[in-house]
Amino acid sequence: MEGILFTILLAVYLVTVKKQLTQEKSSANEDTNVIIAEK
């Protein structure tokens, strides 16, 4: 049972990290677009 619980927690953790990384990338792209637009 402990192994299954650990696997589930690990999967949830990885999904959360991936979501945060994709959000950071998209916000960084928005910042770049704003800089280009200002020029």
C-alpha cells in the first residue's frame, strides 16, 4: 500500500511542477512580446 501511495503522490507532484513550468514559460513569452511591441 505504501508504495502505491508514494507513486500517486509522486505523480501529482510531477504534474504540479510541469504546470508551474508551462505557466512560467508562457508568462515569459508574454513579457518578450511586450518588449518587442514597445520597440
